Amino acid sequence: MNLSTTALPIQNGYFLDGYICSQSNKNNCQAVNIRMEYISPEIDSSMLAQYWTVGFTTVLFLWLFSVGVGQVIKLVRNA
């Protein structure tokens, strides 16, 4: 079997068209048309902002907590 194709870019993917021919009989060919489209995910910016806020707040809280614990340890060590 021989396969010859032409790839043409479309807006969101590719369109392939070509022919599949038999090795023994070159006159026995079949046309092939394939369209592949890319589906881009929808980005929810409000959900992204919520995740970012939770992450940032958590890191800030942990940093402030560790600073407080460090101050207590420093106070106990110097007492």
C-alpha cells in the first residue's frame, strides 16, 4: 500500500487528504480525507485567581507563623 497525503492547515487543526493505492494494482486507489481539530480548554480566570489567592495566603501565613515561632524560640533561648 502506498499513502500519499497533503497536509493543509486549517484554523484549529489540520485537514489531510490523499490516496491509498494498492502495490499490485496502481489503478486501485481510494481517497482519504481526515480532519483533525484541536480543542483548546476554556480558562476560567476567576477560578485561577481563587487558587492563586489560596496559595499566596497559605505561604504568607506559614511565613508569618515561622517568624513568630522563631521569635518565641529566641526569647526562650535568651532568657
